[in-house]
Amino acid sequence: MISEKLIIFLTSWIIENTEFDKKLDPPKFFSLTQNEMSDKACYSSNNCKVKAYYIKNDGIYFIDELVPESKMCDQSIILHEMIHHYQKNSKRSFDLDQRTLWTLQERQAIYYQNLFLISQKRKNDNKGPENVLQCEGGSYLDLQYQYKKSTQ
């Protein structure tokens, strides 16, 4: 589960490092198995890579394999979903179609997730991941080299 201590830490980080400057009540958190996540988030168990998602007025659903209390990448995933909580509960209004708004909100959440990772790495003697790609198994360049090796 997600501890109150972690929620306070991530909320404080959001308030201090983003344009969201007012604390909101935290969302509810729901842990799902891989199969439950696949059915709920991807509507199929074929290759579902979703680890967490947010639904306004419901909460954050996350895969039970996450260990956000100790793994920085997993913390960043919860932070990403908390950013969506702040986005969807702010009083701001945008004259955009839903698809464009969703795309911009997702990009903003990824930006803050990366900012969180690099800030935590700097606080930890430059140890740990500094972006989402490193959390997914390597830097972009590492993944490119892997791709080139496998296609040769």
C-alpha cells in the first residue's frame, strides 16, 4: 500500500516544484494484480504495460508489483498519477478538445516525473535513475544500442 509518509513527501514535492501551489486532499489508492490492471486499463491481457492510472473522483490504481516505499522509479510513477490528480482537480479551464488536453496533461506529468527523478538523483550523490527511460530498463541510448544489436 501507499504510506501516509510517502503521500506527504510526494505532495510536498508537487507543491514546491510545480505550478500546483495548493494542497489537495490525497486521492484514494487501489492496488491491482497484473490481470486486473490489464482488464481495467488495457481491456486485454495482451502486452499491457500500464503500471498505474488515475480516475477523477475515484483515485489512483496501481499494479501490486510496485514498491514505491523503496524504489525511486515506482515513487515517480505514483507522483505522475498524483500530478494527474492535481491537473484534473484544479480550477483552471482550457479551451481545448479532450484529446489535445489529455496529450498535454500526459506530457506535463512525464515532465514532472523526470524532474522528480533527476532532483532525487542529485540529492543521492548522483545515484539512481534520472529519467523515465532509465526506469524502463536503460537510457534512450542504451535502448538504441540494444535495438541495433538485435537487428544486425
